[in-house]
Amino acid sequence: MYQVILVDDEKMILNSLALGFDWHSNGFEVVATSTNSQEALRMIEFIRPDIVFTDIRMPGMDGIELMQKVHRDLPQIQFVVISGYSEFDYARKALEVGALAYCLKPLEDDEIESALARARKILDAKKLVMQSAFTNMLKTHSKENILTFLHSVPSGIDPNSRMYIAACCGDAAPALIGNMCFSTVSLSSCCNLYLITSNGEYLRSISFRRMLLNAAANKQLSSFAFAEVSRPVDFFQTQLNLLFHAALAHFICPENIVLGEIPLAPLPDNSDLIEQLAASVHQNRPMEVLKQLGFLSDNNTVSIYDAFNVYNLCAELLSHTAMQASTPLPSFSSVFQMTEAYSSFSEMVRILSNHLQRCQNVVNLDMVHNKTFREILEYISQHFTQPISLQDLCQDYCINASYLSQLFKKELGVTFTAYITRLRMDHAKELLSTTNLRISEISEQVGYDYYFNFTKLFKKETGLTPKQYRDQTIHQG
């Protein structure tokens, strides 16, 4: 929601404007009102709203003068001037000093909507620039990118002055609005970064702490971490990394819920473990990766960035296999996307482990040197749930049936039929673990028309019936 301040010396008109129009459905929220222009100036300088609706004729300081004073230091704030006078000079003067619109009283809803639509278009464009600058800063850590981002923040940030930053899983804006000046950067669909440029000390107050606790109790947010940055241009990136780690601490350990200021402590150093994992990945050793993954999952000092690296390394290894899961591993560009896809680090490790365990039954195509055989395996990986015969493959790829059978035994150590069965059983395990499909439906989806044959083969492969396997998986999850 964009923030609005309303200013009019007639209280009845002020209340009518504040309460008689649906601001929320237009993407705006009235955060303050004032019948006094001097008081309004202090409010605007403190809150720094996105737009101000002000009367033009008021005692002491009129709307034109108010706008001029605000724009000296805060030129980004938009103004809509409202007046009961239709004189051309008023309108001309208002537009000359930067008013977005000049509206006559009584204001009609369509006039307000039109002004807000114009304001929102400008504000959305600025927000897009800020989001883009933020993304670039995260991709490439440099002083230049930090400065570009800080200068793009609509509320205005002095790179050399103290500020506060906060990261939240949820929406903390209701607790911030009206109490401090801030800009919001969207980190994901449910996580936000708040850049606080005035009255940041309020974050340490008891009243704000109470609001956080109430919001957490009402499931409006699951974490809120903030930090003071003395010189953003020098320390912004470091503080940001610490902040994100703290805000997402509950992903690593569900008991770690942060609702407050974070200490200036370095992130856990697990670089040796991550390097060992990377070495195993690059050597195409899925079982070794699986062991290291189990060790990391028991390590309570894993940072959110360690978790992100673990995911990407495992995804890299799995991407080389001949068979991809029916639901491929998603690609993440940030830690926040990862934490939206998985509820916890332990859940992510469990799913990665399931994929890695299947790797021992999957061919790494990079290790297959026979081009024709590699093409056949690629075809099988995409069509193993359909009827496939050795004879059909030989005909399609112009290869001798005896020779192809020998390739399966030599390269994979199994017969053609055993290889197809193994792929189907692995796919069935995944569907049993991750879907609510009936077992008869799974049987058909993995390539068996007869439920009895599927059940018999599955029990031979796993020692369990499909129902027993599903029940065991649910219990372990």
C-alpha cells in the first residue's frame, strides 16, 4: 500500500475525504490527517508519505507554500491540490510548483481515482527501478551497485548517514506505518525488506515489541529482524547478509524465531564442509554427497547461505542424471525463493536425499561414450512410462538387438528389462511419496496396465507393498 496524508483546515471535509472514499481498493492507505498546515509539514517530514492531498487556502501557510517547503528536501513526494476556488491562477500556480493534479471541491470519486492512478503509475515505475537496483546489488557486490540502490530508494537515503534495515517473513508494514519513514523492497511473495530512514529507534521500543508479538501470535509474520547501519555505503551488504540469515533462522531450526535486533556477529563458517560437498558433486559421487548431506543436516550452525549452496550443488549433480523426477527440482535465484519452496532445511534435505538415493539407479549420461547408446538412454528417460521394447529401439536406432543387450549389461550392469523396471519403480516411489494419487492410478502412470503386476514388482523391488511404502514415507515425513 502507498501512503497518503490528507490536509484541510475544515475537519468535516477532511473526515469525509478520509472515510468516504475507498483508498485501499486503489492501492493507497491514509496514514495521517491534519487541519493545520504547520502540523502537516512536520507529519510529512517525519512519515514521508507517497502522496499528499492538501487544501490550497489554509490559515498561516497555504497548500502552495506547504508543497514548496516539502519539495525542497523531499521532491519525490507527490501532491494533489484541492480547492473550492476555480480561479485559473490557483490551478496554474499549483501545477507550476509540481502538483500532480488540481481538483475542485467537492471531490468526486472518479477525480480521486484518476489522480491516484497517475500517482500509482509514477510510484510503480520508481519501485520497479528500486527492485531492479536491489537485484543487481545482490548479484554483483560492489560499492557502485550499493550506491545505485540507495539512491533509487523513493524515501531517500544518505549513503553516509545512519539508517535501520529490517527483514520480515510476513507483513510488518501495519506496525511501521505512521511511526517511522520507510521504503519496502519485496524479497519474495511473503518476505520483505524495510529501509527505515527516520525514527528507527522506535524499533527498540516496548510498544513496537508488543506489536511484533501480537502480529506473530496472529500469524501475520513469522520473523522480524532489524539492524542499525552506521554508514550504508560501507556496511550495507554485510549487514544485509546477517539480517537475512537471522530472519530465516527458523528455516534451519524451527525453534529459532527472531523478533528483534540482531547482534553484530559473523555468520557460521562451514566453508570446509561446503568445499567437500562441492568436490563430491564435481566427481559425480552421489552416495558421498548423500553422506555429507546427512552430516550437514545434523549441524545446527548451518547458515541460510550454506543451505542455499547445498541445494544448488545437489541440483547441479542431479541435473546430470539421465532421468529427471516427475516434478523437476526448481531453480532458485535467492534464499527467499528456496524458503518458500520448502518449509524447513530438514524437509529440503529429505527431498534432496530421496533424489540422490535414486541417483545410484540412474545413469550419468556424461559417462556414456557410445553416442547411439546415450541417445537410447535419453529416449528411455523421457518415455519409460510408455510401452518400450528392445526390438522397437533396435529398429528406431538401427542397432543389433544382441549388441544393445550387451551394452546394457556392460555399461549399466543390468538387463534392458531390469533397467526399465527400475526406472518405473523409482518413479512410483516418488509418486507415492509426493502425491495423493490412488495406487491404481500410479500403476497406470508408471506404465503398468495391471495393478496386480505392478504391486508384485514393487514388493519384489522394495520389500513392501505400495501401500506399506506410502504409509512408511508419511510416518518418516
